[in-house]
Amino acid sequence: MQKRLYILSNRLPLTIEKEGAAYTYRQSSGGLISAVGAYLNKEGKEDFAEKYWVGVPGCTEKVWNSVPDKENGDYKYVPVFVNNKTYDYYYNGFSNSLIWPLFHYFPSYADYRQSYFDAYLEVNRTFAEQMASVLKEDDIVWIHDYHLLPLAGLLRNKFPNLTIGFFLHIPFPSFELFRVIPKRWQREILSGMLGADLIGFHTADYSRHFLNCVEKIFDIQHDGDFILRDNRKIKVSALPIGIDYEMFNNAYNDIEVIKKRAEYLRLKQDKKLIFSVDRLDYTKGIYNRLKGYDQFLKQNPEYVGKVVFALVVVPSRDTIGKYAEKKKDIDEYIGDLNSRYGDIGSQPILYQYGHLSFDELVGLYTACDLALITPLRDGMNLVSKEFIATRKDKHGVLVLSEMAGAAHELNNALLINPNDYYEIADKIKYGLEMKPEEQERRIMAMQKQVEENDVNSWAKQFFYQMKEVKDIQGRLHPK
Ligand code: G6P
């Protein structure tokens, strides 16, 4: 018999926005939404009796009800309403001013405030209470990401036998970093995560770090991938997330994408085109990327006027000080670089601060000669996988930071250390001059990897392992 599935994440896949006097909505951005959404819209369509996506809509109940036609054929939205101040402390505060910087190895950016932690717990409790009124013990609940670390534990207290999965979309740091969090918060966070039956991470390193923290903080030994806590088996697993390979690969031949590609190819004329796209985030290494590009132009003056870098930065979390500061630094650096190497007729950087449509995104992925992706730390990095998938023509070069989770799988990329501007410069040059045969060989190897491990196989593996844990628990405690 098919079960009901509840996906829980901070953000709903749609964001409500004000347009003039009225409200409208757009698709939310970020890896979590696009990956899980893609699975639910395709292969996951038939796997469950009913599907729900639970999250904060970013507006009041009144506004939510006033926006027409926001239904989705694949799943129902379940909005969780939270008052503005609490949401601010939970989202901008604890989630994005403590966990995000710390888990991405920026401890000096972390802001430790009890009021943030209190709001964080309050929002997680609001989710748990709302879920308690609709859940049945045989439903499947899949909780996503760092905003909801305590939630599995809160639900477990109410539903001892519920199937609960948790997946972390960002890195899990080593114990040496995790331990800087006040002890009582550490324990709440880990206990919360351990409320799940299956806890998934992108890489084996993140899983190992988590197991190590559990061992050190609770003195619980693990047996391979399994932990026994309160007489309940819990599995910890490395399950690297994938993308909707088919959609990105087929997009190469979409009429609208072809039009966009032609537009960008006209724009670049006979120059080489480098492309990158990220949310504005200090973890993404945008500033370092500019330094690497600057170094490349410095070392190779013959390329000035023969190469153009299309840099797209998508607005994100702009009410947080550190994000606004980075924007200023990036804007200034681009102005400076363009003034040093450009003139009225030609600029070495074309900069867009805004959202891209799908057609524009794939148009740029497929028009460029080189994708330059240089995060200082990234849980996975789906942009790199999307770029690879779109290149049906088997051309293009990927320069990728070894600090991205994706670097484990995409080892045919030109890997760089994002703090080494000279290495970035050298790899840009090598990439721009790479022979077509080598491009093809590398792209094909990476396409095979990205196709085989797409988002559907990721989600199916996750559900398979959840069932496996439940079976083991059933054998431990027969009814
Ligand atoms: C990352 C996180 C997601 C988040 C996304 C966008 O990918 O792992 O949970 O949704 O960034 O960030 P935002 O703060 O806009 O939701």
C-alpha cells in the first residue's frame, strides 16, 4: 500500500513577492528546491499516495490566501506561518549567522546569541506542532537542511514509530569546529538529528565528522554506519545529491535555449567566454574568482580583449551584514578590473546581479568555453553538475574548486584550490587552450557520472535505505 510523503524544508518551493499593489509568486532558488522538486515532478510522481511540501511561505496567512493559482499538480503546499521577529532570529540569526558560517568553516563570522537559538527552537517546535495535527504513524517524513536540525527529535517524541529521514544539504564540519558551539546547543542539535531513522550527507567526510561528534559528545560508539541510541538503530549515510540530468541534457535543443545561446554567441563575437553563476554568498568564493581572473589577465596580456567573463550573481540573504559587505567588495573589484583592462568598446567582465531564467541559464552554460566555479566551501555545488549535463555538444571546460562536495565525483574537472590565484590563472589558461578531444574525453566521463547518479537515483537510494533501517528496527523489536 502506498504511503503519504511529507517533505519538510525551511522554504517552500515558491516565494511570494509583492508586485505593485498585488502579490505574486516565483520559483524559489537553491539546490535543495530544484533537486527535490525535480524528483517529485518526475520519477517520484507515482511512488506515494499523496505528497505534501511543508515550509515557511515568507508572507502572512492573509497574503498567502490572496495569491491565486499557486497549486502544483504534484504535491500540496502546507504553509507554516511564523511571526516576523521570530523568523528573523531563526533564519537570519541562528540558521544563517551561526550554523551556515560555522558549518562552512567561517567560524569568525558566527554570531552566538541565546535569542537566536530560542527562536530557532521555537520555529522547529511550530513545525512539529503543525505536523502533529496531520501526521499518521505510517507516513514518511523527509526533513531537509540546517534550518530544521532539531525537528526529527521533536517529531520522534510524538511519534515513536514514524519513518523519518533527514538530509543535510551543506557540509557537516569536523568536531574541532562543531565543539565551538555552546555545549547545550550542540546536544540539542545532535539529539534532534538523531531523532531520524536515516541521516544523509553529501560526502563520506561529512558522515564521518557527524559520527565523530556523536561519539565525542554523547559517548556513543558507532558500528559502521549504524548508531544505537535509546535502543533504536539509526543509519548515517553518504548520499551525494544529483540533478535532473535528462532535463538539463535535453534543454540543449529547446527552441528558447537555442535562441538565447545564439544571442550570447553573438555577444561574445570571436572572444572566449567564461561563465559563472552563484547566489551572492561569501562561501562561493566570488572575490577569489575575480582575483584568479585578474591574475590570469596579468600573466597573459595577449588575452586582454580576447576573453570575456560573464559573471552572474543571484541576490541572496541581503539583509545579513556579511552578505551586503561582500556585494560591495565584489562590485568595487569588478569596476576596478574593468577600468584597468577595458575600454568603451570592450569590458573583460560582464556582470549581472539578478535572477536568470532557465533558458538564459542553459543558454549561458552552453555558449561558454569555460565554467569557473570556485567556492571556498560548498556542501555539493549543483551548478557544476548542471553545466556538465547541458553540454550535449561535448565541449566546454569545467574549472572547479576542490572545496566543493562535487569535486569528489567530478574529478575530470580542472580542480583548483580557491585560495591559490596563480593556480586559478594557470587552469583558466590551460582550459581555454584545451584541445577539443581532451574536452570531449573529460566531459563524457563526467556526464556518465552525473547521469548515473542523478536526482532520481539519489532520492530512490534515500527511500530504499530508510526502508532498510525500518526493517532492521522491526527485527530488533518485533511487534
Ligand atoms: C542552500 C541551502 C538551501 C537554501 C538555498 C538558498 O542551497 O542548502 O537550504 O534554500 O541555499 O538559500 P535561501 O536562504 O535563499 O533559502
